[in-house]
Amino acid sequence: MTGPGRRNGNELPIGRRMAELRARRGMNQQVFADRIGKSKSWVDKVERGVRTLNRLSVIETVAAALGVAPNVLLAGRARRETATDSGADVERIRAALARHDPPRSGIAPPSVRHLDDQVGYAWTAYRNGHHSQVLRMLPDLIDDTRHAGHAQPADAPTADLSVRMYRLAAQTLVKLGEANLAWLAADRAITTATGDPRRAGLATISLAQALRALRRGRLAMTAALTAVHQLDLAPARVFLPDEPALTGTLLIEAALAAATCGDDTAAGELTERAARLATVHGHHHHDNDGIGFGSTAVELARALTAMRLGDHHRAATTHRQATSGDGWHLLPAEHRAAHLIDITRAHLDLGDPHAAGRALVTADGIAPAETRIRPAARAALTAVLRAGPTSADVARLAAIVGLTRQ
């Protein structure tokens, strides 16, 4: 059972840790207070949890008086978490994408239905921000799906499965900063989807993300708009109930791509088209295909396009409005945490590192893997630390991922 004042079985509040370390060094509260330039009352209140020790500059002073590194004071007895080492997982995915061997004779590949369930489970893990779990699953899913494709190359369920699996690989790799490998996986999805506008549209979402990560905004916008055009021409579109959400998501990708290459007119027009679709068709979330679309998703994209076009005030204002409504909490954890990490650039460029730090800490509470695996999150956290004194929560997050203030 968790003891009083503990967050879990072995983690003490920072004030209690300060008291333990002070007592171990044989200092009473008055002596310690004199060493750090505070009053005895201040020390007593911090140790009892009445007052919060929440400034990194003060934490560093306290740690120095106790003869420990700030990370020791922040981490206390708790096991220090480290950012997941995803390098080995990426190499296994790279190897799986490089293999083209046919199935071994006499060994039947897993059924498409079984693989579909596994890929669905992996997509659920992705949307919940469990990226380490997805990384562990992907190499086997790539191999097994490829073998299933050898057995039933022209089968529509197999094509659907392949597109879903390669999309998942591409979007996960984008998060890890592996844009070239993500582009390869997305291209495999596009190749598998050839001839079916809906499959091609789904694959293009991931392709556009990979191209944006490669700083090929114009190519990403063209790809997304081509997929929208193909959906508009599809004779069977009346039978596609999720077509508005797919189209809307592609328009958002096109708008973000336009902003990446500085085309503010196209970014605005595309965002407005997506907004009109969201207004007419409302929120849509498709478990199998990882599509989350609605007014809130459009407004978050509007904030990011403004940020990428350099209008940081509008980006911050739109972000605040979009995240204050009920729709924000309906989005997948991955989407919310990723957005909070991305919007830190606007806060930093506005000279508000505290808001950037709060966004990162909030993102870590929603989906820890987003802040602990993504290079973009590490870069944002480094920028916050370099900007000056930070809160204890930001310092604790920095300690978890192994960063110190430069």
C-alpha cells in the first residue's frame, strides 16, 4: 500500500527527499537554511510539503548544499526512467523492410484475419502513445504480412492489411526522426494500394507525413491533393461512409505541407475546406484506419500552420481555444501529446519558455513515449532548459530523459 505522502511505493515528494538528505548529513534545519540563504521556516514548510520547491535555480542551490546532483534530488529513491533506446528496434524494422524472401516451404503464413487483429492491436497501441510496444511488434508484422501477400497477392483483404501495416510503420518511424525509412514504408503502402482510391488515400496520409519530415512540402501537398482528387472521381464513393473524414485528413496534411513551404494562401484555403467538411460531417474516428477527424483536429492543424508560417501569436491563441473544448479530450492520446510537443516552438518563439515547458510536461502525462522517444521532444526540452530557470516538473522530466541544462 502506498504510504502517506508517497506517489507510489518507493517515490518520495521532493521536500521529504530534501529532509532525508539533510538529516543524513547531520544538519539541522537552521544550519541548512543558513547554507542556502533561506529561513528555517522556509525549510520546514518545504520539508512538510506546505511550500513547493518548484524552481530549478533553487533546486540546484539546495542540491549543492546537500552535496548531490540536482537529478538525485529530483529522482530520489525512485527508479530513474530513461528514454527508450529505440535504435535496435529501428534496425530490426529496417531489416524487415529489406527482406524479400518468399515464405519457407511447408510453413503456412498466419491467416489474414489473425494478422488483421494484430495490426489493429498495434494501431490501438499507437493511438494510446505506446510506441515502444508498436516498435517491438512491427518487425514480425512486416514479415508476416509480406508472407501473407505472397500467398494471396491479389486478395483485397490482404491489400487492406498491407496498407494498414505499412502506414503504421511509416507514421511510427516519422516520430523517431527516421524520415527516409518512413518514406520507404509509406511508398510500400502506396504500391500495395494501387487501383483503389480509398486505400491510396489512406497510404497517402502517411506518405505526406514522411515527405514533410523530409522537408519536401510541395511534394507532400501534391500527393495529398492528388489522393483527394482520386477520391472525388471514385464511382463507388457513395459506398464510402468514411470518405469525408479521409478527405478531410488529406486536406489537413496538404495544408500542413503548404505551410512547410511557406504557401500561406494554399494553407488557408485547404484548412477552410477541411473545416467545412468537419462542420457538415462532424467528428469521425475509425479504429481500423487510425483516422481522427473533426473540428478540433482542424483547429489544431490551423494552429500548426500558423506557427509554421511564423504567426506565433495566432498559433498560440488558436491552440488555447482548440484545447479548451470537449473535443480535445476525445482525440487519441498520441494526437494530443504530439500536438503539445509541436506547439512548443510557438511558445518559445514568443519568448514564453514556461508555457513551452508546461506543454511538454502535459504531453508527458498524456503519452510519455511521445516526450521520451521523439527527437523533436528532446530538442524542445533542451530549448526550454537553455532559456533559463524552469519549474521542478520540467526539471524532473529532463532528469528522466537524461538532459541537463546547458
